[in-house]
Amino acid sequence: MSGEGGFSLLVKVAPIPEEGEDGRWEIPPEAFKSGADETHPLPVKDAAVLHGRIYKDGKTVFFNGEVEAVFSLSCGRCLKQFDMDIQEDVTAVFMPKGLIKARADEAEVTDEDVDVHSYKEDEVDLYAPAHDQVALALPMRPLCAESCKGLCPKCGADLNEGPCGCPEPEIEPRFAALKNLKF
């Protein structure tokens, strides 16, 4: 069984003790750039680390932990490359395929059931929930700093390094009074 992108973090269900056990797994950066991610690869720089506690109650497996990764991004204002560390909580519930279907036939699907992953052949794949959290952590418009001034729209100079020398744009006379407003 392989997760998104052809990569998987398979954990056998039978050896998991009822009281649970702690684990640590590494996800290579290539896992975020292949398979389903080929068209929109995640810019993960180094291996992502997933760590947490996995335990079970009967045939239902639970995972609570955290994924840590470093993105290599381009600033949305000045276009400079920068690294961004992320730490995101990962919570997942895994149930055997047959048990999910039987439960769905018995009752309505609740909010609690939305994040339930299925598994078969006595193995759960921790990659899918870890991948989802990494993807959700990617900012829509990455900024190297909140104070980034960006590029000059006329000459393209980086305004973080100082003024570019372009003349100030003329203010249309109808809007000149707005310049004196104070907030």
C-alpha cells in the first residue's frame, strides 16, 4: 500500500500495544515531489520529521503527533529565496475498510468521521495525514519578512536595500486631499 506520491510510512497494527508507543519517522523531500505531487510539488528542502504516539483501541488505530519540515520558498514581494520552518500537529484515526463501511451503513456520518482513514492488510500509512498537514502549512503568499518592502514597480530594484531613485508618482489633484488624512 502506498500513499500519495508513491511514498508510504507503513506501520503494522498487530504489534502496536494498547497503551501505545512513541515513534519517529523521516520523510525524504523527494516524497513531496513525486507521484501525485509532480504537478504541484511541495517545496520541502530537507527530510520532514514525523514524531508522535500511536496506539489502538480494538481495530481502531490513533496517531497524535507533529510533523516538522523546512520549506525553501521565494518571497511574494521581493522574490528572494528563504527557508521557513514549520511545525504542525498531526492527528489521525485509522479503521479497517470493512468497519468503516459497516459503521456508515448503521448511522449518519458525523464531523468526527470525516478525518478517518481506512487501512487494510494490518498496516496503517502515516504518510497521508503528515503530507496533508505539510501541504496546509504552505503559505499562499510567502513573505521573507512582514516588513519586506518588495520591488519597485518601475525599475524592479529591491526596496529592502534602499530607495531605488525613481521619481515619486504624481498624485492626481482630485486625491491630493487624501494625503493629509491621519488614521
